[in-house]
Amino acid sequence: MTSRRLIVALALSGLGLMSCDPAAGAVNKPQTPKPDTELPGTGWELVWSDEFDGPAGTLPSSEKWNPEVGGGGFGNGQFEHNTARAENASLDGEGNLAITARKERYQGNDYTSARLTTKGRFTHTYGRFEARIKLPAGRGIWPAFWLLGADIDQVDWPACGEVDIMEHRGQIPSITRGSLHGPGYSGGQNIGREHAVGGGTLQSDFHLYAVEIEPERVRFILDDTVFFEATPANLPSGAKWVYDHPFFIILNVAVGGSFVGPPDSKTVFPQTMKVDYVRVYARPAP
């Protein structure tokens, strides 16, 4: 996500939601780990999660998620109004969160969608942040799973740091992007990499998107593949590394905006991003 998006987003301090789904079906949800589970071979221990279990149409847990409401474009020229309605974000009754972008006139915008954040609910420093996601499709559809520094209200953006675990252009079904935004390397000058998936699309099934954040190192992962690793050596000369403090989580589906451009006549609505789970792990204390 880009620079001004944050400033506006924080100023709004609101929230949003949705539902729909082009790819109903296969759940194949891995067994839910217990809070004290140590994953084989990784050393990680689960410290926070949402498995999105519950009846269809239920709003996401208010103990874990804030809907960020607004339609000002989030500094990126996005077309949607993010709402707190179940029509835009709700459980699907099959163990998934469904965030749905809809084409409808609402509060001065031509589209609605949702943007959920754990700001004020959960933050974490270092560790592994992961989500199992099935992406929506179509030109102008911009789903994202990302992190913002919890000190944004004190230091502003991009000094707080931003970690885009997954950004996807709906019109390019085989590519995901991971990136870092910080002071001196934000917006179009972010530090990141696109990763192409062969043999199919990212929109036809669930995939695991993750980052592992360690002191002076961020590792971007799709399924079992580390496709990018950033350290202070990747930053422009003199730029500051801003990833050694707590971050909160954001899930959203934007319509239009600087990263994807506008939808066209072939873009089908509604479009849904399904999230099987979000989990956060930490290294156990020595």
C-alpha cells in the first residue's frame, strides 16, 4: 500500500466490512493449533490467531478487529467506501472471513468494501505473521494483507513503517507483491519484490502469505517459498530501518487506486477475498 493511504486511514480511525465469493467450496482448513503449539521444525509458538469460525453472516470479532470506515480514497485514489456492514465483511459459515467489494452507490462512492485492522486490539514485535487467503479477481480489484507500525499516531507515516505481506492486482492473477515502506523509501520507491506463480493463478485456491520479522531482517513467503528477504543493506543510503517495534494487522479489498487502476466493463462484482485464518507466532524465550 502506499504513503498517503496511511495518513488518511489513521485520520479516519474507522472501520469496514463485507461478504461474497466467486470461489465457493474447498475449505481444507488445517487443524487449528493450540496457543502453546510449537510447529514442527520452525520453533514458532502461536501467540494470536483468528480462525473465523462461526455462523454465516456474523460480523468479525470486535475483540480482535476494528472496521475502518470511510470513502475518501485512503490517499491512493481508491473508489470504494469501506463500511462496517456484514454485506462487506462477515463470516461465511465455512470457517472463513469474507471481505466483499460490491458495486453500489453508497455515501457518495460507487463501490463498497471493507478494511479490518487490529489497531487498538493487537500488536506484535517480531515473529511470523501469516494468513491463508483466496484472492478475488478482476481489473481494478486490490486485495491486501499488511502491517502498520503501532506508533503511527506519534511519528506518522512512513516513519512508523509498513510491511505489505501481500498486495495483488486482480487483473494479473499469477503475481503477488511483498514490500517495505519507511522514511526515504515509501510509495513508489518502496523496497520489495513481485513473485510470479506458475501453473495456475493465485485466485483459484487458498495460498499462505507470510512474513517473518527478526531484528534487522524481514522475510517474505508465499506457501513454502521465501521470495524476498530485506535487511538494512537493501535500504537507500542513510535510510532508517523501522521494523523493530510493534505492528498491527490490516486486511482489506480496495476498488481502483494507484496500484491497480480502475475496474472496467469486464470486472465482475461482487468480488470476495476469503481468509481462512490469520495467525501470529513468536520465538519462545530462551
